[in-house]
Amino acid sequence: MTVPLTFLVASPHLRGSAFEGAVILLLEHDGSGAMGLLVNAPLTQSVAELLPGAPTTGSGTAWAGGPVEPGVGWCLYREALNLPGEVRLVPGLYVTSSLDVLHAVMASDQPYMLLLGYSGWSAGQLTEEAREGTWLWVEQDAPGLVWDVPAEERWQAALDRLGVNPGTIMPGGAQA
């Protein structure tokens, strides 16, 4: 059984923040904290500028994965290469932080995203932010939101998958 992907979708009330309009692929969430990768924040630098001489046939755009450790690279890609350091999230979506796997992915001529940094939360922080209404959670069984939707449309597409109109979301989240 495949565990669905979880995307965090920024509340429309985060206007003016670093996470305005963000869609984050959640990679880990447990008692020690959480981490994920922004999947809709292209950088002005290209992959070729960041990695001169590397093959870049699969993607020219580099992406901001988040504000934490922006010098650390991550790669999302479609097809397994069966190399150490790759992690299957769901069929059609793999992740690695291995430079060797990244180079193999780029040479394989498959779609990929090179992301710099990640988004992280300390223990309990993400749960509290969700309680406050900062994030909406979208679960998907397939990686279509990453591969099939243009980056500038991912936030709205994620809300559409929830059946949510952003104008109807009240600030403050659910209160009991």
C-alpha cells in the first residue's frame, strides 16, 4: 500500500510572508519536527549557473526548496535509477540529496527539479501552525501536482483539489 503524498498549502492569509502562495511537499513529520520542499518557488538562477558543466537536458530551472540550509541541494525526479541515496515517495516521484544521484538523474534525461534548501519546523511547530490555520493539508496518491501543473498554478490547483475557494477561508483556523 502506498502512503499518499502530503502537500502543505499556505493559507491565503499569509500575504507578505516568505510562504505566501507556497505549496510544500511534506517529506517528514514526527515528534521531533517536520521538513518539506517548496515545489512552486523557481529561482532566478538556472541549473547550468549553479552546476556549470552538468547536463541540464531535463530541467533548466533551479528551485528554492525553503529557507533552511539553502546550500543543501535536493532533487525530485520521476524514474528510479536504483542507486544508493534515492527514496521513493510514490510511483513517479523520488527524492535524493545525493550529488551522485543528482548527476545520474540529470544524465538520464528525465524530468527533475533541483531544489536548494528546505522548509523545516521544530517539534510541535507545524501542528500548531496548522491549528492556527496557516496551512491546509492536501493528500494525493500521485505526483501530478508536481509534474503536471505549472509552478505558478500549483497553489490554486492544490486548493481546487480540496474543493476550497481561498476567499472563503477565515483567518485563525479551526477553534474548538
